[in-house]
Amino acid sequence: MLARKSIIPEEYVLARIAAENLRKPRIRDRPRKARFIAKNGACNLAHKNIREQGRFLQDIFTTLVDLKWRHTLVIFTMSFLCSWLLFAMMWWLVAFAHGDMDPSTEKLRTARSTPCVTCVRSFTSAFLFSIEVQVTIGFGGRMMTEECPLAITVLILQNIVGLIINAVMLGCIFMKTAQAHRRAETLIFSRQAVIAVRNGKLCFMFRVGDLRKSMIISASVRIQVVRKTTTPEGEVIPIHQVDIPVDNPIESNNIFLVAPLIICHVIDKRSPLYDISASDLALQDLELIVILEGVVETTGITTQARTSYVAEEILWGHRFVPIVTEEEGVYAVDYSKFGNTVKVAAPRCSARELDEKPSILIQTLQKSELSHQNSLRKRNSMRRNNSIRRSNSMRRTNSSLIVPKVQFITPEGSQSASET
């Protein structure tokens, strides 16, 4: 703007801008690693170059169940239409071979020449008869006779094929509607995980809950760390899975998921997070996969819910707020605070350093206590100042509301005063 008005030379402005750009360090963002498991539990995996496609047809029922709903409905409709058309063609051929399609003949009027199927004189009537046979409607206009053994064979064959199609397609529809991952839609996880101190140990924690009243029987939680590793021999393992234990006081390792629970993993020597500090966490290309498995109480089907946490979704030095309260003899759960966290005192070092120097935890707790006391003092002083200000403002308002005394002087009083 100044250069356009010729107040500052343009060459000087360009040189200054170039110098400022050189001074500012350019920080390039680290390329974000692709997730192995999405937040909704879907696997971020694409299968390519599969040569043996025929293996999917060998397990045709599972293939039909895994298809999308629009594809399943198209196959459901086309299977019945194709079977009706196929057997309609067979009924038309049977009637044509018997001579029932010739309107000029007088065979239908004599007792000796009984048609194979009554009232079937065109392909349309044969198609309607095929639908009536397979769906067992039977309107009464078209019916079979004992004239043609071939027609009886076609009838038996169509009934068998129709029952098979009904069993397969209805079973497929039922399995799609009762799939286990449908129940997992009401099993929720916290959007973020936290790392904080619990019982003197650094712990990785997340919250899990069930929105339905029907419980998950024998529910268990597993945690796996997925990361890219390289062996001493130089082999690169892109998806290296490591199980990490879950801190559960119950020996059977099952949880009673009647209310939201905080699942805890103690970061000890067995944990892959043992050497990771708060500053190193943002630089780690790791993903923690959480798997919740159990049996649905109403259907008895085993269900599985999944989610994952990357380094950006792990909050160091935070803790989940309590959401279960007792109200009038009933435990109430406030799901609006399901993923809310509060900042707490936690050492920024790794669990290994904390085990080697336990004094770090004591110093951290002392600092947090001092800061808490200072914050309380500041709050008390602010409250006092606010109360003093309020009292002063109240006094000012009261003083302004006091009515001043007015002295009225009558004319007589003024005369007497003047005489005196």
C-alpha cells in the first residue's frame, strides 16, 4: 500500500518481504498415517488383484449376506422373476406340445381330449399359472389335469425349486437384519483416550458404554497396538499387532457392562507404551485398537464392537469426568458428558523414567497442590473483591434512593420572619 503511493520504494518493500520469509522457519506437517480401524469400527483395508474369484461362489450364502442391501433386493426380485419366467416357458411348451394352443381344433370340446392345464392358451396365461403354482395362490380358473405326466413332473420340479429359493432368500434376509454388527451400533466408545496417574502408575484409559437396557453377556475387552516395525534382519512388517493387557480385578477378565466403564491399561514393562513420554507421543506412528466382544442377551448372537485411537486422539494428563450419579434411589447416567475430560496433574516423562525416579511423581503432585492452592487463593480474593464491589455499589444505590428533606415556607412564616 505504501509502495503504491510512492512513499516507500518498491525495491525496499520486496527486499523486506523476502527477508521476513527467510526468517520464518517453514515447518512441514508430518504426513498423517492411514488408520487401520476407523472410529466406527470399519476396517480400512482394500483387497486388490484377487485372481480366484470363484471362491466367493463356493460360499454363496455368505456372499449374499455380505452384499449391500440394494444388491440383495435385486437378487431377491430377479430370482423369483427368472424362476416364474422359466417355468412359464416350460408350461407353454407342454401346452403347445399337447396341442392346447391351437384354437382351430375341436379337441377341447370332446371328452377324450382333455388339456394338460385348463385355460392356458397363451404365454401370458402360462406365466400367470406359473406364479399361481409357485406362490400357491390358486384363483380357480387354471388347474392341472391328469392328462399329461410331463406336466405333473414340471409341477413337482417347480415346487421344489420354489421352496429352495424361498429358504435361501428368506434366510439371507433374516441374517442381514439380525447381523451382529447391528447390535454394535449401540456400543459406544469415547472419542478420545487419556493417559493419567492411577494408583501411582501411568495408565492408558478410555470409556465404553452400552445405550440399550438389554445387556451384553460375558463382555470382554481386548487392546492391540498396531504399528510399523522393522526386524533386526531388515524385514519390514507394515501391520505389527501386539496385545496389551487390560487391568481388570476380575479373574475371568469379563466386565459387567450395565453402566459406562473406564477401561484401564497400566503402562508397565510389558506395555509398548513403556518408553513413550508426552513429547514423544505426538511423533509416534501407532494405533491402539480396542475390541469389545460379547453375547447379545436377546438373540444369543456374538457381537463385536471396534474402534481405534491414534496418537492425536490420546490426551496426556487428562481424566474422564464422572457421569453416574444416584438420584432418588436410582443410578442415572448423563451421556452428554460421556467423552468429557478434565486436566489433572501427571508427569510428562515416560513410565520407565517414572519407575526409575519415583520422586518425579511426588514433585508433580506437590506442584499441582501448590498451583491448586494458589488458584483457590485467587478465587477467594476475586470473590472478596467482587463482594466488596457489590456492597459499595449497593450503598451508592441506596444513597441515591434516599429522598432529601424539603422545607416548605408559608407566606405567613415569611412575614413573621421579616417582622422579627
